[in-house]
Amino acid sequence: MSNDAATLPVGIDFPNADWEKWHKPGADGRVKLAFVGGQRLRLLELPAGFDEHEWCVRGHTGYVLRGEFTVHFRDRSVPCRPGMGFVIPDDEEHRSQGSSDEPTVVFVVDRVGAP
């Protein structure tokens, strides 16, 4: 095992991490962030009825903890509900929209550099 691998955390203490403001046009909410090994890990909470205005092309993998939302692609829409995982490939334009009934909480992983 290399020294770099030994220094990476194996656990991320999201319960004790601070919430930060999250802003994306149409989807203001809050987020807890961690950056590990070239990946961004997010616990993301968005309000009921959020509706992202911009298309995204970054791939994401995630798990729905609470709430229901729909991932819209150019040619189809995919509903996501609690207990479901999702995989969105890189370069596939998408945006998401929440139900009007309750906030959405998702765990999302994608590849980005640390700030």
C-alpha cells in the first residue's frame, strides 16, 4: 500500500459536518461536502419543488435518501424515489426537478478537483 492510499480517510463524518449553502439556478439548498481522491462527495438537501434551470453534463452516481425527484434528459425522464440509486454518465445532458410535496435529500458522488 502506498503512503497516499494510507492517508485517505475511510470514513466521512457527515453527521458532524457543517451545512453550507448550495446555489444552482432553480435549486437553492444546502450541502455537506467532502473531497477524497479526486471525487466530490455530497449530502445534498434541496427544497420541495426545486427545478434546475441549467443542463449539466458532469456524470453523477448517487442514492436517494428522502423525497422524490425526476432526472430529465433531452430524450427521456427518469423518476427517482427513496431507496433508489442512480448513475448519470459523463456528457449526457440532464437536469433534475423535485416533487412539490417534500424536500429531496441525496448522496451524490462525482469526479471534480478539490476547491
